[in-house]
Amino acid sequence: MLDKLSKIEKRFQDIEDALLNVGEDYKKAAALAKERAELEPIVEKARAYRRALEQRDEARSILEESDDAELRELAKMELDDLEGQIQNLEQEIKRLLLPRDPRDERNVIMEIRAGAGGEEAALFAADLFRMYSRYAERKGWKVEVLSANTTGLDGYKEIIFRIQGKGAYSRLKYESGVHRVQRVPVTESQGRIHTSTATVAVLAEADEVDIQIPEKDIKIEVFKAGGAGGQHVQKNATAVRITHLPTGIVVQCQDERSQYQNKLRAMSILRARLYEMEERKRREQMEAERRAQVGTGERSEKIRTYNFPQSRVTDHRIHMSLYNLPEILDGDLDPFIDELTLRDEAERLAALDQDEA
């Protein structure tokens, strides 16, 4: 680990030297300043770690060479304290050295679809959309609906929306999967509890430079936008359907009044889906290489149950239950997300230790 830290410290010093001589190249200065900010926490811990190692060596020397009983006792107390400091610093440094998900700082595109349960599933999908909207509001993030397919009772068969904000993907990436609700539906006359589901997909928003889509790879169709029940809400053909020919992915947008805006939204969703496919392939390859089992949050996994009669929400991945369902549906998701983040970090640290062993 010391060799790795030495390389990082050297790079940090090189950046500091470069910043002194960057002149008026503001773009380069900004890039260097960003890299410096990312490395600074590691360098600070590395320096503290080296100091602690040096102090430990000094304390050991006193224990081995001094004949002064009082001095030896002080050295022993200091050594015990330093061993704890060194162990803590090693863990903190390992955490800082963990590979970062390159998507963590990106905006997200979320897709919520009603699953089993008919109209009740669509109403649950609407509840989930409100939950994530409220969570975004708490974080100061912006929510923009890209596409929505509503039902007669104001539920959603499908809703696709963008959340814009620093670190949005790092917090929301654990939400992908099957969400299950247990409650008495508004359409139930006998008061029986039903179980319904909705699926959530969380995609990192991709830029055009990340995913380039050749014109020959897409088929674009335009048609008249339809409202609930099938009636047309636009006289002109403003809705857009884009098919990605190599993968068969189909994206459709009709909520904007202009064909151009619907096309932009559809392309944004398509890029995000293709980016997710590429990242999934990369993750699978990395996981196969290191032979470590890290939770991926695949859509097929049942991740969470919202039980209304007990006011309980259970996350099945971390076996965590909270009995404040109204607050959670109002956007209080951090207790789950914090625990999922810690679990993911612990598994990656364990895999790192295994690789080093």
C-alpha cells in the first residue's frame, strides 16, 4: 500500500507544480484543480499514516533499547495508541482507494413501470414517482418528466423522468429492482389486502461523447400523440418512436408539443439505456475477474416491500425494516440508502483484501 501511496503523493506534487505554471490556460487549470481536490483527502491520510508509522518505530526503539522503566512504560502506552491509529488509517485509506463508479456524479434517468396488480400496480408506480420526487426535492435536485403513460385513476403504467443534481446517481443507483406493495387497494370492496409490484430502473444519464449513435443504427417514426383512453391530444404528428436496430431497444416520447423536443428526450433515454448496457458488461467482466459477489441491483431482484397495514418498509437486500412508511413515501429514503452504501463499500473492501491476499 505504501508504494501505491507514494505514486499518489508524487502525482499530487506534480499537479501542485503544474498549477503554479499553468498560466492563463483556464481549462487546464480547472482540470488540474479538480484532480487535486480528488487526491487531497488520500494524500492527507497518507501523510498521517507515514507519521504514525514513524512514531511507532520510535516507540519500539525505546522499548527495545531504553533501560528507563518509566520511559519504557510511556513508550508502551504510546505504542498501543499508535497501533489503533494505524489500523484505523489503513481502513480509511483503503476506503479512499476503492475504485469510484465513474457514473456517481451524473444525473439519472429513472423508469418506473407497473408490474403485477393491474390498476393498483399503476397507483403504486405513482406513489413511487412521488417518493423519488420528494427525495429529490429534499436534496435540492430538479425532476423533469420525460415520458408518462397514465391510467384512469391517475396511476402510471410507465413513467420516465430525469433527476438532475450532483451525485444523484451515487444515491439512487441502489433503487433498481422490483418494489412490492401490500395494502387494501382503492378498487377493493371487500377490504382484502393485495400484493402488487412495480419495477424501477435507474440509469446514469449519458452525454453524446459517452455514447455515439450512428444515424444508420436508428429508425425514427413519428405519429400523433395519444392521451388516456386513446384519444389524440395533438393534431400534428409530434410523437416520436426511436428503434435502436442493433439492440432492438425502442424508446417513445410524446409529452412535448414539438417533434424536435420529443426526439431529444427519446435520444437521451436511448443513450442512458445503451450506457447502462455497456456499464453492466464492464461490471460483469470485472466481477468475473476478481471472483467476488457484489450486489448489482438488477431489475429482476425483489428489493423492497411496502406493507401498509403494519406501516413497515423492508429492504430485503440488507434485511432492514423501518416502521415509518408515510415518512419514507414522503422521501425519507436516506436510512436505507446509507445502509446500502455501507454494505456495498464493505463488500468491495473485502474483495480488495482478498485480492491483496
